[in-house]
Amino acid sequence: MMLKVAVQMDPIASINPAGDSTFAMMLEAQARGHQLGYYTTGSLGLRDNVLTASVQPVEVFDKPRGEHFRLGEAARQNLADYDVVLMRQDPPFDINYITITHLLERIHPRTYVVNPPFTVRNAPEKILVTEFPQLMPPTLITRDRALIQAFRKEHGNIIVKPLYGNGGAGVFFIEEGSHNLVSLLELFEQAFREPFMVQRYLPEVRKGDKRIIIVDGEPVGAINRVPSEGEARSNMHVGGRPELSELTAREREICAIIGPRLKALDMIFVGIDVIGDYLTEINVTSPTGIREIKRFGGPDIAPLIWDAIERRRA
């Protein structure tokens, strides 16, 4: 089938095509003969319950940045006239992101939005994961300093991070005995209105923080991200070294437990993070990692994503 696809994403000129999962999905859609349009969230408009955007026809090329795309003339389009919308703008998951999910609900599921806006809004990465406390390290979500200090006293080394951050931004490792916790909480209290996430530090992170891609409820590939020397974060945005990785028995167990829940939420493309034996996040907004998995000799995941989308449109 030929589908009319609109891709809602960050400015295409700014992405790194070598590592961008949205770009991989666009390449696969184009190879299948689907018609691609591109727009950014700033052009969305809702009038008389009709959702439109300034959409540009786009061609993509598997070439270095600057040579990776060609755009046509922009025109305001009714998004209900499309078969599929890929909601692929990056977090932070803030009130703007939430508002956009409300707007896209006006067209879903007649126009199929990936991942569905209602479930994305109600299952942000650091909240959905708390449905599985048996799989997580000790975790606290709060703004209450006394609770955080008691948690730190119980567990020693801890990680403190914003609840709706992304890409490793604002993630702090507080060692047992450090005098910086209160100062950090003061900064967080000024910067964020929502609670913070506090977790017991997992020393296994030195061996890597594994990103496992789940498509339609099934694990299909993984990349291990090893922190650089002197860095507690393993995100590739901050210098984490990616390496292809097979799934352990424990990781397959985690996927088997959460997979049915993701499928029930109609989440086609999800990336989970596992450190050692523990699930730390379930990424549903704009998961990444599929280009790295393919580049290091793993499976090509973009076709699996489009197979799942096409099954729904069929």
C-alpha cells in the first residue's frame, strides 16, 4: 500500500542523519513508496476542530548532514487527510508537548499517530516505568527534601534527575558523604515545578546502560552505552560509547513482563533502558538507537516499525 505520511519532528536541517531514528524511519518509508511530508510543531493550528500544519514535501538521502534532505514548497494541510503522522519531536516532556498530544488526538486514530498521543501523554518515560516496581532499583519521586535526605541516608550513593528531562540533561550523581545535595535541590526547586526522580546509584552502569528497542511489544535489538571516563551518564549525547549487545536472560524477562502492557497501550516503537538487572526508564516519546544497532551489525529495525504501522492501516 502507498501511505500519505506526515512527520512531525525537530528541524530536519539540525538532525544528525547518521544517528537519528526518525531519519531511519523516513528512509524506510520512502523506500516503500510512501509519500512523505515534513513539519515542525510550531506550524500546528486548530480552527473549527480542524488540525492543520504547514507541511513540506520531503525527500531524504542517506548522506552526511547538509546533503540528507530536500524540501518542496510549504502548504497548509489538513492533517486528517494523511494516513499516518509520526510524532517524533524530542522531549522535554513539558506543557507544550502535552498540548501537542491533545491537538493530535483530534485526528487519531482515523489518521494513525505513532505513538498514540493519548498513551504518550499518560505514560511519560519516568512515570510509566513505576508501574513495574519489582523491576526497578529503589526509586523515589518527590520534591520533599526530608524524604530525599532519608532516601540518601538509606541508600548512600544516589542519582537525582528531573522527572521530564531527556538525553541525560540534569542527571546528577551524588556520592555518599557529599555536601552538595541541598545545593542541588535548591537549583532543582528553582528550575522545575514538578517532583524529581531519585534512584539508588547502580555501579553496574560502568559496564553500560543498555537501550533495548521494543516494536509492537517484542524486543528486536539492543545497544549498550558505556559511560566515558569520569562520567556517570551513559547517554550518547554526552559521550557514551555504543556497542552492540545481546539480551541477557534477565533482560528478556523484563521485556516479557512489560511487553503486553506496551502492546495494550498500542505503543509501536519503544526504547527501554536497563542497567544491570534493573529497568530504569521506558521511552515512548521519541525513542532512539535504531541507527546505531544497524551500524554495529544488528537488525534493521525501521522495516519492523513500518510493518507494524502498515498492519494497523490495513
